[in-house]
Amino acid sequence: MKRDIARELFRSYRTKTRRVEIESLEERSGEPEPLKRIMDELVVNKDWHKGLAEGNLFANWRSIVGAEIAEHAEPITLLDGRLTIRASSTAWATQLRLLAPDLLRQVQSDDAGALVEELLIIGPTAPSWKRGLRSIRGSRGPRDTYG
């Protein structure tokens, strides 16, 4: 008979969880536990610190950087300690690049920004001239028009 590894793994997983549930029920004294303590244990056990911090950074962006900057800049990604911010215009992107050290300190001072080590500020995305009704294959876009 052929061995079914997936089924064996499922059975071992299933029995292990039952043991853990029984052990944790025996440890409880019957008194209700505070929800905050249970949630803190869950975050520690599942190692969710990074995900929660990133979510809080994106959710509280306006309060972290201020209303004026939040109006013209939005966080895009947080990868390997690098926070990518997209500005609403090239002028705002330049302004934010000049303010980057202060902005980085401001973001890092918040609990949610503790993971941020570097800022990457980009401007708005430019329109593509490669597709559309009046595009020509092999052309360079609107630069062809102006010489």
C-alpha cells in the first residue's frame, strides 16, 4: 500500500493541537482573562509585530507626518526597512527629498515607524505614450513631435 504523507501530517497536526488545547484548558483556573493579555500573547506567539506596525503606519499616516504632507504624499510600501512614498507632484517629491532626514526622524519617533530605516520618495507616475489611439509603433512618444 502506498504511503500518504499528507494524511499522516494532517493526523499528527490534528493530534498535536488537541493536546495543546487540553493542556491549556487544564492550566486555566476558571477565572476570565483580560482580552488585552490574550491578544498580546497571540501577537507574540504568532510573531505579528512587523505586520501590525506596518498596518499602523499606513493607517495613521496623517497623524504621523501631519495634514499638509499627508495631503500630498502617501506611503506605498515598506520593504526591508525602506518606506516608499509617492508624492502628488514632482515639486512635492523634490520638497520631500529635501525634508527626508527630518521626515525620517518624525516617522521613526512614532511606534509604528520603528521599522523604517530609509525613505525612498518618488514622484507621480507619468502617462504612457506607448499605447492608445494615436500611437505609432517604434516611436518615442511626444518627443517626436517637438524635434
